[in-house]
Amino acid sequence: MAADVHHWDDGVFVRQVHVYDAGTSGDVGCDSILKSSKKFVSLQVDRRGAIGAFLKEELTMNNEILYVLLPDFAEHEMVYLAEAVASDEYALKENPKYVNKIVAPTMEPVKSIGGFRMLPDYSFDTMPEDYAALVLVGGFGWTTPIADKVVSIVKHAIENGKIVGAICNASSFMAKHGFLNNIKHTGNGIEQLSSWGGENYTNPDGYVNTQAVSDANIVTANGSATLEFAKELLLLLENDTPERIEMYYQFNKQGFCELFK
């Protein structure tokens, strides 16, 4: 494969286009990559021969946390998780372990309950198949027909062992489509789960009356449990040490004055 090569006069910089396999740690032959993922990446080579990969999104999908937002989503339900992923207590992380991405029905801005408009990174049609976690953010959109388009997305995630989070009405959506039938779970009360789930919800004994529940890579929570929801997902993701995750939780749960009095 022809490489696009640029030499600066001092020889410091050479830019080459290589074929790169997201599943390996280096270059692979053109034939093998074209038969597999067909992913491309630009590599930079300096005079010392060190290679720095400028990874495109296709190659970092497994580090992405995808937040599914439907119209009239509850923006507060994603804040603590997204913030802990992107920053520490002092500043934005220079090299975060994960990257937050928004998925919406289309690439049009999606509006929250509070009136904020979020620009999606992906639509349902363009979202990647590989990612670290799928987070269903609650809101009023889960009562509308557009939510049915998320069923296959969740099914694919669970079948492929992805971490899945569902909070508030999104947990009831999970019950409606049978995704809670083999796990311990919670949500906006057993009455709502049973009402939404109908005959498809066959696991009321698996309901736990607590803020958030983590079982088999699936985290469910009621609408008031934004912090607990974030904590359980952060632990599954191993976003930080358990001690630091607990510290983040307690700081926001108790508040500065109470924690440091």
C-alpha cells in the first residue's frame, strides 16, 4: 500500500499512512487488515524511530462510554458519571481511561427536560458496535415509540458482555423488554416495573428495594439515585481505585461541609 510520506528539512518528522488493526498492538499487513476490520490510522515517526499513533475514533471505540439520550432526557442523571470519567478533583484528565460519547436517535440535537440541547456524537445508525459501556439515561422519551429502536442496541450490548446502565424510566424500559428477568435489579419501584413490563417482566423476586443494583454487568437505579448509579458503574469500569471512587461518592453525597467538619 502506498504511503503518504512527508519529510521536513531537518529530518525530524515523517508522516506515513499505515494500515492498523484495532485488535493488535502494531502494524499488520494490508491483506490481513482488509480481511478484518478495515480500519486506518495515521502514524507519526520521529528521527528516533518512535511511533505515536493518532488513533481515530474507530480504534478507540472500546474506550467509549455511550450515553443513550432520547428526547426529554433527564440531564442530571448522567452528570456524576460523566464528570468522574472526564476529570479528577482538580482538573480535566490529560489521559482519561474512558471517553464520554452521546448517542441519539438522529444526529439532530436532542433536548433535555430542562431545555438543554445536546449534540450527538453518533446516531442509532452510526454508533459503533464496540465500546466500554452503554448508559441509558432516563427521561420521558422512554414512554414513546422511539424507545423501541433501543431494544436491539441493548440486546447486542448484553449478548456481547458490555456494561449496561439504566436509570429511572430506562430501568422500566429494561423490564418492559425482558432484560431484567435473570438478574437482581431495581428501578422506580416494583409497581412501575410490573406495570411497564407486563407479561414480559417475569422476575419481580429479583427486585431489590434500594437505590442502585449491580448484577451481571448491568446496573439499574431509580431516578433519585444518580450518585449511586454513577458509583456502581465506575466500579464496574474500574475507572479508579475502589477507595477513590468511594471518596468521590461520599464527597458528593455528604457535601463538603459535612465531610470535612
